[in-house]
Amino acid sequence: MTFSLAIVGAGQFSARFAELFAAHPGVAAVHVADLLPERAERLVAAEGLAGTFPSYEAVLDSPAIDAVALFTQRWTHGPLVLAALRAASTSSPPSRWRSPWRRSPRSSTRSGRAG
């Protein structure tokens, strides 16, 4: 099963990861969003990625995106992660997002506590 992701922040550091994401067999498509649209377009062209989004909000609103990879300044990560969590909590995730390793509330661990 594959998924699509959006790289947020198209600087030098994200370019190395774009190459890895694009080569991974589990990644169906890689998109890019950046505050400077021309920077996102350059990364897409250089790595042969799927396309760009005009904003982070457009990434979060898109049903085509399953995950985001943040390559922005560290101080922006908190608000961006919270926005992604809010967006995910207001949509119904497909069953493929549910982890096969998730324990049911009734399962127990060696310690006897619910897991």
C-alpha cells in the first residue's frame, strides 16, 4: 500500500529528502509547498516530483495528501503540527491509516495493564 506526501519548505535540506521520498516504493507521489512558489517549483522540476501546492492550508485541505514532511525553521514546527492534527481530526481517515499494530483497549501487556 502506498501513500502520498507533501514536503513543506523547499530549501536545501528538503531537497535531499525529496530524492529519498521519490525513490521509496511506498510513496506514490511527492508534492511541495513553500512560501516562495518559485522555490517549490524548482524542487519539483529538479526531482521530477508530482507538483506544488500554493500554501500549507491547501496541502491540509487536499484529499490527495496522506502525510506532511516539515522542512521549515524549527520555531514554526509547533503551529504547523497543530494545524495538521486539527485538519486530520476533522476528516475521516481511510482505514489504511489505521496501524495494524494498534492494540485494542482490551488487550493486555505482560505487566497486565491495558495497552
